[in-house]
Amino acid sequence: MVREGFKPELQGLRAVAVLLVLVFHLDPAWLSGGYVGVDAFFVLSGYFITTALVGDLERTGGIDLIGFYARRFRRLLPAAALVLAAMLVGIAAFPQDQWPHIAREVAAAALYVENLFLAHHAVDYLAFDRVASPVQHYWSLSVEEQFYLVWPVILLGAAQLRRAIAWPVRRLVTGTIVVALLGSLGLSITAGHAPGSYFHPQLRVWELAMGGLVACLPGWSNRVARGRHAVAVQGAGLVLLTGAAIGYSATTVFPGYAALVPTFGAALVILAAQADRGRNRLLDNPAMRWIGDRSYAIYLWHWPIIVAVRYRSDGQLGLFDMVGILIVVLLLAELTKRLVEDRFRLHGRGRAGVRSFVPVAIAIAVPLLLAGALLGYVAWDRHRFERAQLDPRVYPGAAALTGAPVPAAPVFPAAHLVPLDIPSVYADGCSLPFGASAIRACPAGVLRSATTIAVVGDSHAAQWLPAFDRAGQRRGWRIVPLTKSSCPLVATRMVHADAASCAVWARNVLATLAAHPPAVIVYALYLDGEVGQLADDDARLAAIRPMLVRLAALGSRVIVLRDTPHLSVDPIAALDRPAQPVLLPRVARRSDMLRTAAQASGVPMLDLDDWICPRGQCRTVIGNLVVWRDDHHITAHYAATLAAPLADRLARLLPHPCPRTGAAACP
């Protein structure tokens, strides 16, 4: 096999590629298109692998597939598995709520299907936010490994055609590569900005094939880069590559036409290096060779460290953070190369057959076992959460705002369980999911009561049901939930993915209310959701007010429940901050159309903002209970502690505060 570092300029190109990616990940504002460094890696990988395979075909007429795969795995897998294992051992450096997702991604990366995992979940690789996975940079390694699995078989099949076609092996292989390149490029161009298209291997094969094409054309390389022209050709290639890194951004449709520029640039650098004429001191110098030799380890380590530091520094990296990251990454890269990459690459060279894959199996098994252990822990913790019986003296929640003592105790739930702290109506199927429209009878509170209160709306109505259930039990009210996620009950037909079933659900709700008018209808919706997408305040008012009038015409007492605030930061991320409680800034609300619509319709409003954001400050934790499950929903456990203030304020708005049957808790 041709040694991968046989051309010093190519080690320099590796250095350029990894530096582009590193700078981009440290701060996209510095190099908004630095992600094209990955494309240079693809071209290099295609070149090196095709050079080795074509050499084998020309020398022996075949390819030792087992030997080829063993060498590839020994070269790539040990270091990759080490970093994956290190991420799981140091999982505490990442947000708790992301642990299950990280474990699944580690498993996907260990099996070299991380790109398919990200494509399935339609991840935006170029978006930088708190929840960026520390594993997602493994997508490119997965693409390369998938390429390595099929490329030798394709070239071997092409070489077999020489018996039917009197062509030399190199010409047959070149023709096959051209077909693969053009086919994949066509798919890449037509895919556009489709979700997940960034990661699909069939849209990236052409970039690796570009390197393979260069490997098959050494004679052409000598003609293109004659004499001193080699340095000029390499310079042109570097201009294309770095120009794309400077000029591209997250809004560039990529891959596709745009990927041709950095890919062709990398190909030119390789062409000139292959010609072996002249010397480019920009690429061929000790510093670039040192970085190039460690580029793989630098790529592996840099992203999880950046994610961990960014998470611990509220998403912002200062200059000292970046310098520290660079020092740690380079140190780890040096240790990884010496102690892992070099040892495994040299170890087992003389082995053949199945024995050569034993270290490979061990390297895959370690991160898989660690990921399984983490998922097992999360499942056990979830089991405890679902069966938790909280002592109100330890977890007073909202009662802490009226002077209830708050003893020292772990906040509940833990950060990775907060997204699960939702009302039971979701598990029961009583709050309808996407696509559902049939009304389900799921009464709560006091089931046999003369006073029925219907809670109507989307998830911003459903989030209050734990409070309504307890309030109903206190006051003797029967609570009837009529809720559906992402479906506000409005007079205007919304335009979104579930619009059809929402329209049917709305008709069913109105028919149910008309058939059995409740004493009270509590109306709630998410102002920044589907209604927020309407053109302006007039359009929002036209959607809400007619529905309130229609509900009031049923003879029920209609009460509008003020929408919960929308936070400007992720409250779960704030849970791991050392100082509790953390005060969270609030997003400036839209003009409160619910209040405007309520006043225009002559119906009262129930406002509990002061129990969620006391004195205008929204906290992550109140009374040892996590308040927010995301940036605009409150947790079910905290909502349940709001039963008393909700019951008191709601009772003042009712025409008959106590049902005729009486209740011990009624004043």
C-alpha cells in the first residue's frame, strides 16, 4: 500500500483542511465557510484509497479485501473509539438532558452510521446552539467508512470487465469513477437544501470520487503542472479552497454546485503534488507537516471539547477559552497519535484473516458497551421519576412564594428528565397528538359535580391541567380537558402540517360544548405558536375574538387564561449553573392579543404570571421544583403546586363560586 504521507504537500493540505474546520467551529464569524475543510478531506481520502486500490489491481489483478479493510480499521477506528469512550466517561461535561441522545449518537458513530442518524433526525449541522451534539462531527468519518466499504468492490468489479472489454485496468477504473462522480454530483445538485441532505453518502460520493479521478490520471497531472507551474496550480487550488471558506456561510446551499469550488481546489493541490515538480513552502514546511500528521486526532478531539466549553460558558467562547481549547486539543492529538494511532497502525501488520479484526471488534465494543450502560442508567432514572412521590414539605413549589420553608434538597426533576415532566393527559391520550381529532372523555377533579369546567386549547392549555385537576378536587369542580397539541381553537384556519386534523378537532370541540354546555370554558393558546405566524395583530385578533364570542353564545362563562411567558434562553441549560435559582430573561411578548380579544369580547382574563415569574423574573427553580420544561411550557409538577392560587382566582371569576352540591374546601 502506498504510504499516505508520501507527498509532503498533501500533509500540508490536510493541515489546511483541519485548520479551516477548527477555526469555523471555534467561531463561525471568523470563517463562515470553514466547513469546506471536510470536503478537502473527502478529496484526499478518495485520492489515497484509489491510489492504493488501483496499484493493487495493476500489480496483482485483484484486491485483498480483508487486508484492505483491516488496514483501514487499524488506521481509523482505535482513535475514533478512544474519543467516543472519553466522551461517555466525561459525560458530566455535557447537559444532562442530552445524555440519552449523546449515548445513541455514540453508538451510531461507533458503527459508522452517524451521518444516517443525523440525516434521519434532519439535524442542521451548520446551526450553532447549546444542544449541538459533541458526536456529530463523526458524520464525515461515517461517510468515508461507508465509501471504504463499497469502493474496493466497485473498482474490483470494474476491473473484471477487462475480459469483455479490451481496455487497461486504469482506463476501466477511470470510466467507473467518472460515472460515479457524475451520478452523485447530479443527486447533490438536485437535492438542494432538503433536510438531512448534508449528511447523505450518495450526495457526497462525488467528492471522494474526485480524489479517485486525480489518482487515476498521473500523466495528466504532469502535463497540467509542468516545471514551476506546479506551485502556481497548487496556489490556485488553495485560493479556491480558502476563498470558499471565507465566502460561504450557513445560508449557502451545500453540497451541490457550491461544493465544486473547494473540491476542485483540493483536487488541484493534489494534481500539482502528484506531478512532483517544484515545492510549495506554504504547504511543505515543518509546522504544516506536524499539523497534517495529527490532523485526524485534531479533528476527533476538537469538537467535543468546544461543545463542552461552550456549554459551560453559556454558549460564548472568549479568547482565553479558545487558547485553552487549542492547547488541550493539540496535546491530546499528540498523545493520541503516539500512543494509539501509530501503535495500532503498526500492530498486526503481519496478521491475516479474521485475527486481524479482533482489535477492531474490541474498539467498537467499548463505546457501545459504555453507551448501553449510560442508556441503562437513564432508563433506571426515568423509572424512578415516573414513580416518584414527592413530599410537599421538601418540594413546596409555588408555596415557597408565600413563605413556605424550602429545605436543602436536590431539585426535581433532574435536568435530563425535565422534558418528561408533562401532564398525564399525554400518556393517557386525552390531549390529542398530531393527526388525531376524535374527542376523548377524560374528566378530572370531582367527577360527580354540578359545576363542569372545560379547559380548551393547545399545549398551553394542557400544561395547566395538573393545577386544574387539584383545584377541582379542592373546590368540587369537574374538569374536562379538550386539548390538542399545536392546535389553537380559533376562527381562522391555520396553515401548518397538522391543519386538516386541527380543523376537524375544532369542529368536534364546538359540537361537544354545544351538546353539553359546561358552566365554565377556560380558553388558552400559545400566542407565539401557530397564531403568532399570522400576518399582524389585526389578523390575530380576527382569529381569537370571534371564537370567544361563539363560545360565550353557548351560555357558558368564558374565561381567558393568560399565556405563559416565552423565555429567551433554554431553561434546562440554566439548571446546571452553580448559582440557583437562575433568573432568566424574558422575550418581549407580542402585544397581548389574548387580553385585547378578551376585553373586546367582554370576557374576563385569569392571570397567574406572578406565580410563574414573580416580580417579573422567571426562575428555573421555585421551591425545589423545576418550573420550566422548555422555553414556553411549565412542568407538570410545578403546575400542580399552582392549584391553590388558580382555584382562588378562578373562583372569583365564576358566577357561582361553589357548586350547588357543596364542597368542604369552598369558602
